[in-house]
Amino acid sequence: MQASQSDPALNFCQACTVRNRAICADLDDEEIRLLNAIGRRKTIAQGEQLLWEGDDAVLVANVIEGVLKLSTQTADGKEQILGLVYASDFLGRPFGLTTPYGVEALTEAQVCVFQRSDFDRFAREHPKLSHKLLERTLTELDRTRRWMLLLGRMNAEQKLASFLLETTERLAPSSCSFVPADGPQTIELPLSRQQIADVLGLTIETVSRQFTKMKNDGLIDISGRREVTVLRPEELAERAS
């Protein structure tokens, strides 16, 4: 994503599908040119690691396409998924020294990658970007609090219904609320059932039973291993509440 004397990088950014939702959304054309000068576009294969937990915080990135997972290693060496990131999300720790989690692509993904030191300097010199970073941080804090409620207070049905609504919303960016738009929506789940169970604090057997129950109740349809169609989003939202 290096800038040139013409404006291919600027044109690329203007055509970017997440341009109006990413951290660079409020930057003007000149600021976009300067940001492009310190960044590059990178394609990450499914299963490829972008960041490693505990390493020096060398890179930060903005997700253009795809889904990636944030994870940590527990004391007994097992992986714990901390969350998922989607198109327009920001990765890494600006102004930090170490990376607090690992980042791995669950699907093929495209990201805009920056050296953290260059990005930190740019953010200090451009308040609009710093403001967007703060806004993102607060949004992530709200999302984390919601997940804490999900894990701590909800039963199995509520947890899975909330997960499906959240995933549908994030994979369908035209939706602006937590409840998906009216009408059926089909998504490709980024996690296996075992991974969903780990994220929700359930057993895989419980997750499978809840999927079957929701399908039998006509709330969802299941095609293949990961393709799910939310048939009745309003009723699914009622199950989540």
C-alpha cells in the first residue's frame, strides 16, 4: 500500500470497502497519502499468524477483509480465544511495548500493516486519527463488557443466540444494530463448534444440542459444517435476552 507520485494508493483507499468505518475514516486526502507512505497491504492465509502474544509490539494493522481471532495461552498451555476481529477492526497495541495476544487468520484476510513506531508518530501528529483510536478503544471496551455479561449471567441458549446475533451483525456491516436486519441472513461461521464452545464457556455437546434445538424451532437453518441462516432474527433476539 505504498504511495506513489500519482495517486494509486489514494484511489485504493477511496475504493476500500471499509473506508468509512475504519480508523482512517476521518482523514483528508493529504493525510491518507501520508498514512499510505508508512503502510503496506498484506494478504494473510487462513491459519497464518500475524501477531504473537508477548512479542515486542512491532506492528499494528487495520483489517480490510476476513476474520481473525485473538487468543492467549493459559497456564496449562491451552489456547483461549479472547475475541474475533472483522473488516474495519484495528489490531495491535499503539503506544505499547508488547503484544498482549496472538492474532491468527480464521479465513483468508487482507490487512493494512504499519510499523508501530511510525504509526505512533503519525497518530501524535494527526489528532483526528488519535480521536478515532480512542473511539475504537471505548467501543471495544463496551463489547468486552457485553461478553462478560454473556459469559457470566446467561444460560446456554442465551449465549449461543447472542453469539449468532453478534456474528451476523459483524459479518453483515450494513446492519447498524445488534439485531440483524429483517429477513433471513446466511453467514459462514468463523469458528468450529469446539471453538464456539470454548468462547462461550460451554461443552461442545451443549453447543450442538442448542444448534439442533434452534433449528428444530425454526429460528435457524444449518447447511454444511459452518453455514448458518438466521431465519427469524427477532425471535432469536428474544432468546438472547
